[in-house]
Amino acid sequence: MRFCRFSSDTITSYGIVDGEEIIEIQGTPFEPYQTTSVRRSIHDVTLLVPFVPKTFYAAGLNYLSHITETAESRGEEVKLPKKPDIGYRANNALIGQNEPIVIPAEATDEVQYEGELVVVIGKEAKHLSEENALSCVLGYTIGNDVSERSWQRSDRTMWRSKNTDTFKPMGPWIETDAQLDKMRTTIKLNGTEVYQFATNDMLFGVERYISTMTKHLTLYPGDAIWMGTDGPTLNMKHGDKIEVEITGIGTLQNPVVRSTI
């Protein structure tokens, strides 16, 4: 099943994607809901961020090739993480399907994409094992962890390199039936494939992260965990279009513009 969040005319609602139509629901995917008789063409609505996370978690460096590329670009020794540490991102940076990624006027040319799997938590969870970790997962969506690399290197924190407004596209919907072991992530820049990788080929998988996290904190319905990216990343510029496709989920796409102020 695919849950989306959309706006049409004066309403904002959740819905179930049924082919080219959206069935409006009363309630949210994170609680008991009722389907309605209202159907809308998916082409007549605006797809929004599929949910606004209660807490926005990010795994960071979690794929071998990306860790290697990052270290080499900085002239540093490759050091693999020894455990699944988690970080945080900011909701102000979220945008939905087809919304523009806005590069600030003062940013350098080093603004890059990172195509990521996003885990959507559907049930409250604490002290889960790896064996039952997925029991709290509602489904999956797609994220693009836009990053300004010069700020990432120079700033004491990642407050602007990762969390600038529009730097976290997410969508287009939540897919509840996708299977981790069958997923592949494909990234396209202006229609040309630039990288593809097995989505589940992580240093620390979804189960390991959830098990580790729930030893120390409670996960709640509506929490999001961004799982990291693999491979090299390229600069994006004004006029570009970036697409992140994950097998069984769909394609997240966003244009890129540079601000003049």
C-alpha cells in the first residue's frame, strides 16, 4: 500500500495511492483511519512531504564506497565506523516531490545530492532485538540528503551544510510493501544515471540500527530514519533535475535553482 500526503484546492489530507488516483482518508497512516468515497487524479493534486517526522534521525556514513570517496576527497585515511551511531536532521529542510531545491546565493558550487532510503516508524518501540526490529516499521520512502560540502568541512556542526531550507527532499509517498533485500537505489542527474547500488548493502542495516537505537531511546509513530547513501556524489547547479529511484518504492524528483539573495 502507498500512503501519500497531498493538497488540493483548500484541503490538505492523507490518501492511498491507487494507480493514477488517490483515495482520500480520514486520519493518518499512523493511527486508525477510514477511507472515504473521495477520489482524485494524482495529476490534479500537489504531493507534499509524505509526513512530517516526529523525530528526524539520520544514520550518516553507512556505505563503504561513500565512506571511501568522502575520506579520499578530504585527503584523509579511510576509517570505517565500528557501531551504528545515529544523528539528527531538521524538519525545516524538508520539501516534497517536484519542489525546488534552493541553493543559497552564498553557497559554493559544492552542493551535492545523496540518495537515501528512509525508514518510516509506525509503532512505538523500545528494547527491540534485530530479529523483531522491523515490527515497528510502517514502510519506506525516499530521501535526498542535499549537502553543501564546503560548509560541512568548515563549520563546527552541520547546521547549514545539511539543514538549510529545502535541503531534505522526501517522498513521493510511503510504501508499506517494499522488501529491503530487493531494493536498488538509482540516482539520475538530468536524466542520466550517475550511480546505482544495492540499497540494503549497508555497513549497519535497518534492523541493527533500530535494535541499537531502541536500547537507549523510544521510537514513536511518525519518526523517520534516513539510512545513508553509497558511492560518489556530484555537484548540482541551477537548472538541474535530480531523481532518486528505489525499487519497489518509486522515484523522488526535484529541480534545482540558485537563489540570488
